Amino acid sequence: MDTTTPLPSTPAPRGVLAGLGLAMLLPALGTSIANVALPALARQFVLPSTHVQWVVIAYLLTLTAAVVAAGRLGDVWGRRRLLLAGLALFALASLAAGAAPGLGWLIAARVAQGLGAAVMMALTLALVGEVVPKAQAGSAMGLLGTLSAVGTALGPSLGGLLLATWGWQAVFWVNVPLGLAALALASWQLPLDRATPARNVRFDHLGTALLALSLTAYALAMTLQPGAWGTLNTGLLLTAALGLAAFAWVETRAPAPLLRLQTLRLPAVATGVAVNALITTVVMATLVVGPFYLAGGLGLDAARMGLVMTTGPAVAALAGAPAGKLVDRLGATRVTWAGLLLMLAGSAALPWASATWGALGYAAALALITAGYASTQAANNTAVMASAPADQRGLVSGLVNLSRNLGLITGASAMGAVYQWGATATTAAGGLDALAGLRLAFGVATGLLVLAMVVGAMGMRVTHRG
């Protein structure tokens, strides 16, 4: 069933873009803002940090496991209708999180928040294809990328201010007025779904459960016991692999599959999802490896380290909108390749620049990486959504966001481990060689970017043959 509306011939109203922009900012803010409250929560509930970290993990797990299903539900039930429900759920869950009398209540509220965030992330990109003219899609994607970066960058500073002023409850309650504002804008500005949901439309419950199980197992394998891979991690990774195999088997036989495997055979979709996962893994490496090297290798204090680290989010926020306009002007392919080349140059140069010019060299290379990431993401998302079948835009948007989340999870675990292994392997007198760890981590990151370019080239070749 197709619940889409025809592409508009006039520019999308600013209210529409504002509503979609807030719906993209809030999930990113919900991810980053809660981290600063963990020490306060441990004191409030008199629990160890290993327990309160589930406030963050529960949100990320739910978001990752539910985002594909949320996109598909939007295709079936109506994207505007489901987006409004997701915004309402996010706001109510934020209210409940701030009122939590205990950790169990708070974790349950964060799970509900994650469900709302999954709906928002999946359907925001899909709705761009309905409400924004094709000639302006790149600019819209760039704007959404900018706001997502702003949400990520704003979280720690805003959370710290709220925590110091009003306590840990305000860290969650700040999402309530923002969520209601996004709900009002989306309700007033988004066009109605063209058709009402059909009562006989089937939904692939078994496929959805298997995919959610597989993604949850993978995310847990990457996040539990950080820095030490054990039997539990191996078992979870094996569970994820078996679950994905079962999911693929079920999808070939389901009358109304969650994911039509033919969709992944579309070159732009398959290539775009793979490239998105690879570049996000590299960006996450800068966030995970950076603090260890800046503090251990360059001896920076917390204030100077934070200043250097803000270079990345600041550049990503500033570069997103201009990159989107370049996509509209030059085309998605050219901007994708330009962005990948910028990322490659920054990743290859980062260890050398850091060793030569210290913090300034690190910041300059980081700026190249994040500017390239903002450009690649805007162009890649535009190309993927332009190639998505009209009745599967929500699903494809869910896949794009899933690939981003998996890249973040993989980068946080694997790239951090690579850095530690490199630093320890070349240790002298029992100390860590931070520069050796940096070289190994960004040598791997450079290899991932080369792989992304190879994948992109293969996708272009298949497209041209078709």
C-alpha cells in the first residue's frame, strides 16, 4: 500500500523543515545529553556506575533494534501519523524519565524514549522525499545532518548546565517542550497521509522480532565488557549471526516481508548503506580515540582536550547545510567523492599532523574528517532516498539510520580496542605509546575509507551497467 503524496512543485514551507529538523535533533540530543547525568544518577540511586550506564545503553539498544521496523510501519500505516505518535511518545517518556523514583523506572522510560526516537529518525528522512522538491533534497538533507550534529554536540554542555542548575531531572525534562514544539510544527505543517491504513495490511511480526533480536545481540556484544572480549561477547555475536541468517530465510518466505531483499539489490541503497556504516565507524573513532591520545599522548588537561574535541561537531554543524546546497548544484555523486577524499586525507594525515604540530595538527586533521563526513552524509542520504521506491521510503530511511547506529556502535568498541592494542603492543617500560596507538587506529580508519571508496565505485559501475 502506498501512503505517499506526490512531490511538491513549490519549496517546502519553513515550518515543515523546522518540524523535521527538530525531529532529527531530538534523538541525537537524547543520546548525548544523558551521559553527563550518570555520576549524579549513581549518587541519587546509590548504585555502581555499571548499573546506571544502562540508562544510556537501553536507549541506544532500543533505537538500534527498532529503527527499521519503525520505518516499515510508517510505510504501512502512514508516515505523518506515525511520526506524530513517535514525537508524543518521546515527550511523554522524557517526562516519565525525569519523574523516575528508581533506576528500573528510569530505564523503562528510556526504552520508551528510544522507541519514539527510532520512529523520528526513520521517518524524518522518508518525509523529506514527500514534502521537499527533488531539486532541494540535498539542502534539506544537509540541514538535517547539521541539526543532528548540533544535537550531539549540544548534549554534554546543555546537560552539564541543566545538571548544575536544576538537577538530573532537568536533563530529561528539557526534551518535553522541545518534543511538544516538534509535535505542533509537524501536526500543523506536514501534509496528511494520502490514504488511511488498510485493515488487512499484513505486518511481518516474525521477521521484525528476529531482526530486533539480532541487532540487540550485536549491540550488546559490542558494548558489554568494553576493552575485554570474553565468552559472553562471542556468544552474543554468534547469536546475532544466527539471527540474521534466520531473518534472511524468513524474509524470502514471508507474504509481506519486513525487508524485501530485492531492495538491498538496488545499487544506490546497498552502496549507500555500506558507505554510511563505514564512514560513521571512522567518525566514531575520532570521538573514542581522541580523548586517550590528547590526554595521554599530548598531555592536555580536560579544558584544552574538550576544546580540541569540539572541533569535530562544530565543523560538522557548519558544513552540513553548505554541503547540502552543493549536492543540489553539483549532484550527489561528485559531493560524495569529494567528501570521501576529504575524510581520507584527514584520516591519513592525523597521526603525522598530531606528532608534528600537536593539538593544532590534530584539530586540523579532525576538521578535514568531519567536513568530509558532513558532505558525504548529505550526498549519500540524498542519493539513497532518491532511489528508494515510493512505498518503501520509510524502510529505506530506517536502513540508513540503522547503518549509522551500527557504525557508531562498532566504532566505539572496535576502534577503541585497536587503539589500546597498538599502544600496548609497542609499550616501553610498561607505559602506553599513545602515538603508536593513534597510528594503528587511523591506519585502520584509512583502510575503511579506502573500502568505502571501492564500494562506492562498484555501486556506480553496477548502476551504469543497469
